[in-house]
Amino acid sequence: MRKGLFLITALLALCACSMDQGLQPTRSGFSGTIRFKNAWPEQTDQVLVVAATRFPPSAITDIVMSDPLPLHQDSATYTLFTTPQPFAAVGVVWKEKNQPWDVTNIIGLYFEGDNPFNPGQVHVRSRDQLVENINIEADLSKAKRKVASGIEGMLRTHGAWPAASQSLLMVASKPIVPFGLLDVSLGQPMEVPFDSSRFFLNLQPGTYRLVGALLIEKDADIGLSSVVGLYYKKTGDLFPGAITIATDSTIIRGVEIHIDFNKRPFAG
């Protein structure tokens, strides 16, 4: 009888211990300071820190979000708790009032090196690790309102796809040579490979002097050399064709881009 009582007591203690461990809050993650520049848009609803296990993210399961940050301040500290795992990118995402979340509405990215195109990686290695100083500058002028405007057309590829190809994104930049990833409007990731594919790229009104396609490759840094095709108004043009989006509802149709994998526009 005493032996049975002892076993029951031991089992109850073990279960209680397991329950206690299971209810422990997540202590791992990363933290830092967000510094905001330029004026806060009137339509600001929320701003969050978002970490992506792959960049660019293609599904909600690829991202982890922080609590909303304080608004209308010059800076804010944050802590994002997460289970141990590597993150391909950490950024600040802006949300407009009365609009759903759009993880491509990025106003800031964490960079750990000198390459302003390649997001810095963050690796949370254990359940007790809180990685510090993941600091980000967020440019509120990069916030994108909800608009119906954009460009649509066709991508055509020539040559063999690189073996490391993971996805392709439409990109557009107001400078003819963007200074970094935050100067580029990004489309949604497209599945690869393909011979041809239709596209639509949602864009804010303005003149875009560079419109093209950017290839994401496994274990490769993102940079200007990742651009694999550009829009030209006619064959033989030396400079890319500019496209002007006049209003919130302007759609420029018939944009055709040829991708030659043997001749990248910014190779080297």
C-alpha cells in the first residue's frame, strides 16, 4: 500500500514539474531600439517589428511580430520574444488605418554590414538567450498608402535558371540606381522557374526610373547583381525606361521585361 502511495505521489510530482516547465514564459528573443525619421503619416494605425525566417516572406508562417510600438515618438525600445531559431531579416512594418497588414510595407530593416541591400540575420540560439542591440532606423517617408495603381505586364526568361534560384520579385525604384533595399518597392515572391509569367506590381504615384526583376538565390547576398532583368521602352535602349504613375488608380499595362540569365544588368 505504501509502495503504491509512493508511486502515485512521485507521478503527481513529476506531472506538476512538467506542467510548471510547460507554462514557463518564453525568455528567448532579441531586443533593440527603433529610431524614427521624417514625419509620422496621419493615417498611421500601428507600427511593429517583424522577424522573417525567410526573406522575402511568402506566408504568415514565415514571420513573427512584436507588440505594437509607441507612436509619434522619435525612438522606441522593443523586445520580441521568440523560440530559438535563425531569422533571415528583421524589419519595421507600417500599417495604415482601416487597412490589413502588409508585410511588404517596410519602413526600416536591420543591417549588420555595409551592404544596404542585404538584411542582417539574427540567430536566437537557446531558450535563455536574448540577443541585444538589434537596432533599426525607420524612415516614415517610406510608408505606403493603400492605392490601386501599379504596372502590369509579362516576364520572359532566356537561358537556364541558376540552380540556387528560390523566388523572383518585381521591383521598382525612383532613383535609376537605388541606394539600398529601402529605395525599392517590392512585389510578392513569384514561384520559379518559369518561361514566362504575368505580373502586377502595386506602386504609389510617382516616376520610377528603374523597373525590373530581382532573383533571390539560396545562400547568396542580395545586391544590385541580384537584378536579372530591366524594363526598356525599346530594344537597344542604353538606359532603362521610366514609368510614371499619375494617380492612385493609374495602371500602366503592357510592360514587358526580358530576363537573360547570361547577362545581368548590374553583374560584377
